[in-house]
Amino acid sequence: MIRHYLKVAMRNLWKYKTQHLISLAGVGVALLCFSICLYLVRYVYDLDHCFENYDRIAELSLYEENDKGVSMSTPVTLAEELRLKKQDGIEAFCVVDHPYRDRPFNVEVKDGKQLPYTFNVAETDSSFFQVLAPQVLCGSAAVAKVTPNSLVVTESMARRVYGDIRQAIGKQLVMTRRLSTSPDSTPRTGGIVYTVQAVIADIPMNNSISFLSRLDMFSLNDSEGIIQSDARYSVIGSQTFALLREGVTPQDLNEQFRRSKVTHHYFDRDYNVAVYPMGARLLEKGALPVIALVTGIAGMLILLVALLNFYHLMVGSFLTRVREFCIRQMTGATASGLFLQLFVQSALLILLAGLLTCICIEVMDPWLQMEVTDISLQIDSIELMKQTFEYLAGLLAVSALLCLFVVWKVRRISVHAGVVSGVRRSGKRRLRNMLLGIQLFICWVFISLAAALYLQSDMTGRTLFNTLTIREKEQILSVPMDFSFMNAAQKKDLIHQFEVLPGVMEVLPSDVNYLKGMSSTGMFTEKGNRDSYVAVNVMRITSGFFHFMHIPMLSGQSVREPADLVADEALSKRIGKEVLGKPLYNFDETPYLVKGVCQTFVTNVYRESEGFIFMLTDFDDYCGHCYVKCKDGQAEAVREGIRTILKKNLPESVEVRIGTFMDDISESQVLEFKLRGVILFFSVVALVISLLGVYSAVTIDTESRRKEMAIRKINGAGVRQIVMLFARFYIILLALTAVLGFALVEFLLRALSGMYTVFFHHGAGFYLCIFLLVSLFVAITVAFRIWQVSRVNPAEEIKRE
């Protein structure tokens, strides 16, 4: 019987093959978008489920009774104090300190050779294996617990460096930089030796310790870290986890702490201790839940656009066959048989759409990843396909419900009425028009947001370092040089090699990437008076800085001597008095004199600049970055030349990364530059599906009114009159949905504009351009189909009727 139903389904699908093919492609692509969006949402809400004891792990925090905020970090001393109190319901405490900075090492590899590497390291204590319970693949957890400066490395790190994870055990790593928590006896160049004692399975990046950032290793009994440092009494930046006994929940422990008034003394205050499920605070507060919500809504809207077309076509095709179903009922067909017939047809379409989605996932696998500065996310294509099959099951369930609805509706129609008159179509058109309106509303929202993000990214690109043009920023190469194994003289030699490359105009050394920090912050207006502190961004520069960046001097002169300073216009206005000629002092009370005022140096569009001060240096002590200005059109050739120089001079373990000034801006402005491509893709999908929906609707309308149009042509109606006969409805539909869609977008843009110091103008012209563009596509779609129908011969059409 199923074989028979498949034959009937194939005949009906082939009868309207174009519309079904359009609907199938729309559902397949929309399901792909939906699956990726929901993958990200589920990835976020699976936070910390990678830990074996997740259900029994609680996270502690500090708060004050009269304070609305809760500190997400804790001092190391909290766990020390609670261990002494031996709280009921707790088996063990574990401290993890992850200050979001990498540690550079010289790593012992094969044949005693050492190579420089930089690893993402978190510091922890000996309870790490009991509380977080990582899977130990080789080595000894017991040895790691008691050995000074032990390292527990992840499997991927061990394979990347040593090839075989067993080769990692016993290998030594020498840290090449002093940490801020290191003892005073530690040299600035580090030199502390660590030993790999165990290799553990990789920890997925959806963990609250280092969310979306790969963890390479954990250090235990770390002589340089915070846990053994005297600084632990004054630094609050660690996470404290508690392993609860069986049957005890975080809520139970929190209530116990509240009743017992458990507190922790930190500085001059007593703080209450709060207990949360592991990772709960990260999901309850901050931007993460908002991002997950927006991503989920975007995915559901895209899928909704496609499903509206798909299910409307499916139900419509079913209801046009009422006469057939009633005849089958007369010949003894049961309700279950009719349901199976309809369900097989709809299931076949959905499974074909699912197959198309899986093919797209397989083809797109190399591109299913996100790399933004320190954030990394690789979408597992196998897991994505598994989740897609779950959604397919949901679509099949919805199809089954709709098939039951059609069967119920058909069974309510008398056999005689169904055979004689079929089914009335007016209600179906109202439903179709409503669904088409929802599609267009979603389309307006996505297209408007995509246009807004592109315009804002252009505004951002022009505002940041606004003394340079977009073209100039694309011709300036940004070369990271934070190599701890090189001294300043060696880096200067590399920079000299950059200067002599053909196509290079100027080279500008720096200690930092201008978009990621500054040399220091703060100066004093009076010597010895700490109350005269002025918050300001201090940037160390060479004498060629202002020429390189095209920053004009508004008054005074540029820096010429090490004691000279230049202030930008933003600082001059903030101080509110004449800054030229004014002495300023650094934290060591070294005097400097402001010799000039330059145009405002803009490095951020999210907050107003406090102002910049520029001081002269030759970078003999440290150089961490370099900018290379290229002649027009020669940036790629210079990039390859610099890459060759770096490959020749750097160890094989160091990754060479060379971008442009615009690349740095794109990475720092994730919202505009990264999100705009995703929203644009969604917009194109929504627009195409909506246009296909319009094409399908106008096709049904024209086909049902062919005889009417033939009579109108006989009576003298031209193509224009026939076009307006159908176009009037779509004009009204476009205008109505545009008003609703633009109102929502305007609300969203007003909320978004509060994040920026500069925002593009989104007045009536912005919305008018979008309306005209989308209306043009819709007009072409409607006109093309009506033009085809208007060319029919009236006599032939009347004869056919």
C-alpha cells in the first residue's frame, strides 16, 4: 500500500513540479539557516555540560546585602577559608584562575630542541581532578597534584606540539615572561621551568572558564601564579567551584549559607557568599543570553518564511483535490487511508528538503567556523546533521497534524457537495494573503537590518582613525611582533628589512596594536599631588607618527625631545583650560611638557575618548607591533615580502599573521563587520523565498481568472489594465507590511544607536530606498507572470473553457 501511495505522491508532485521544486529548495536552505542558528543557541545553553560532575558542581560568588550587583569573580582566599570551616554538603573546593592572557614558553620537543610557543593557560589547585574530573589519557594525576609547577595539557595541544600524546609526559616548558603575580625574584624574562605530568581530553569551548576560547593547559602548584602569591589577598579574579555531596543542590547550599550568614572578609568589608549552579550566572546576565535569543529568533524567522510557502502549497494542493477524496470515500476509502496518502506526499517533500540541507552542510563544512580575535568556534558538521534530523522529525510531526486537519475537513464535507462543487477558495485566499504578508514583513526586517549594518560598518570604518581614508587603511599592513624570544634590537632589524622592500612607503613601529590598547593610562597635573590625577590614554610614538597617520597639528609643534608631549583636541577640551605649555607628570613623577595639540585620535566608537597624550620613544625597550604603509596597489606584494622575511627569521612554531588596518577594524567591530554578512545571507534567503511566494500566489490568481482576462481583452482592456487588476493588491500588501516592518526596525535601530558615539542617519530616505528596491523585485516578479498570461489568445481561452 505504501508503494501505491508513493506512486500517487510522485504523480501529484510532478503535476506542479515547478512550485514544489521552489518550495523544496526554500525549505532546504531555510532549514540549513535554522539548524546553524539553533546549533549556536544549543551550544550556549549546553554550557559546562562537558564536565562529568556538572550536576553536582556549584559556583560561589560574593555580594553585599545592600548591593544590587554580584561579583562574578572571587578571591583565592574564599576557598581557603571555606575549607577550614568544613561546610556540610560540600566534598571539595576548586579554584580556577584564567586571566585571559597567554603565556609564552620555550618548549622542549624532539632531540632536545626548543621552540617558542604561546599557550592559553588556566591556573588551578590539586582539587581540580576531583571537582572538574577531566578524563586523564596518560600521565599521572597523583604526581601532578604534588609536584611543583606541574602542567596538565590537553590532547590537542600535545598532538600539535609532540605528535604522540605519550611523548608529552615529562617534557619541560620554560616560561619566557614574568607574570604580574610572579615573585620579585623572578627575572623579567621568566626562566621558570614547568613539567608536563598528565594529558587530558580536550575540554569543549562551551565552558564558563574560557568560553569560546581554547584551553591548552592547566598549571598546578604554580610558583608564579595567584594561588601561591601574596597578591591573592588583594586580587579578585578567580572562579571558585564546590563539588556538592549527593542529594545536595546549589539552591540548598545557598539557603544554608544564607541562614548561617556565611561571609568572607575582603579588604575592609564582609561579603556574603552566594551559590549558583555552574555557569548559571553567565547564562542569566550579560550579553550571552541576548545573543542566543537574537540568533534563535533570526533562525526561526527564516524557517517560518519557508514553511509558510511550503505548508500553504501543501494544504492548498490537498484542498483542490476534495472531489478526488470524496470519490475515494464513496469507493470505501477510510480516514486512515486518506491520512496515509496525504502524509506520504508531504513526508516525501520534507525528506527531500532534509537531504538538500545535509548536502549543503557537507559542502559548507570547511566554512563552518568563526574566528574573531581571541574567539574561536568550529561547528561540528556531524552534530549539526544530527540536530537537523531532529528538526526534520518536528517538521514531519507538523505535517502529520496538517494532514489530520485536511482529513477532518474533507470528512465534514458531504460526498455529494464535494463531488459536485469541490471546495470554496475564498477562505484559502485570505489565509494565503495573510501568510504572504507575514513573509514580506520578515523580509522587510532582515533587509533593513542588513542595510543598516552595512551603512554603520562604513560609518565605523571612516570614523576610526578618521585622518586616514578607507583606501589608505587598506594599504597599511598590520604586523604583530609580540615575540617574547626576540629582543628589541632583533625586532628593529626585522623592521629595517620591511623598510627596504619594494612598494613600502613608510614603516611605523609601536608597542601595541592601536585598536587593542595603549601604552599606559593616566597622568598628574601637579608633581607629588596624587589628587591631580587625570585619566588619559598615553601612547608612545616615534617622530614619524603624525605624518604616517596624517594627523594635523592644531597648535604648537610635534614632539621632538623625549620630554615633549602632544595632547589631542579631545583631552584639551576635557581639561577645559589651555593645555599647551602645561607640565604633566607620570607615575614616577617624571616631568613632561605639552608642546602641541593635534586633531582628536579616534580609536573607539562605543564610548567617547578621554583624550590621548603622545610621547616620543625609540622603542629600544620593547616593540610589539609594526604598521607598514604600502604604495597604492602593492599591498599584497609587500605582504608576501614581509611573510617571507618573518618565515625566514621566526621559528617554525610561530604562526605568521599579517592583516591590514581595515582588518584590525573589522576584528574590533564584530557587530557590524561580522554580523552583517550573516544578516545579508538571511536577507537574500528571505527575499528569494518571499518572491517565490509572490510568484506562486500571482500564478494561482491568474490561472483562476484566465477566462475573466480573456473577456476583458475582448472588451478592449490592454496589458496595463490587466496588470493593474492584479497589481493593486500587491501594492497595498507591500505598503502595509513595509510600514509594520520599518516601525520594528526603527525601534531596533534606536536601541542599537545607544551603543555608539556615531551612528548612520536612518531617516525617511533610508527606508524609501529599501522600499523602492524590494518593490522593484516584486514588481518584476508580478509583471513577468501577468505578462505571460496577458499574451494568451482570448478566443483560444474561451474555447478551452
